[in-house]
Amino acid sequence: MEPAIALNISILATIVGLTGYAVYTAFGPPAKELDDPFEDHED
């Protein structure tokens, strides 16, 4: 395998992994700990 192909695959895997982690954090079980600052300061 050429080095350029291996580099592209590793960059793609990193991007997909970070995106998956971000979606999990935003919508998964850890999201229950997130606060909405707009709801905290309603009048």
C-alpha cells in the first residue's frame, strides 16, 4: 500500500471517529449532564 493511501485512510478514520464521538456526546447518555444556558436565565 502506498504511503499516501495509508495517510488518507488514517485521516478519514480520525475524522469519522471524532464525528461519532461528538454525536454520542451531544445526543447519547452524556447529554443528560449538559446544561442549556438559555433555560437557566429565562425571565
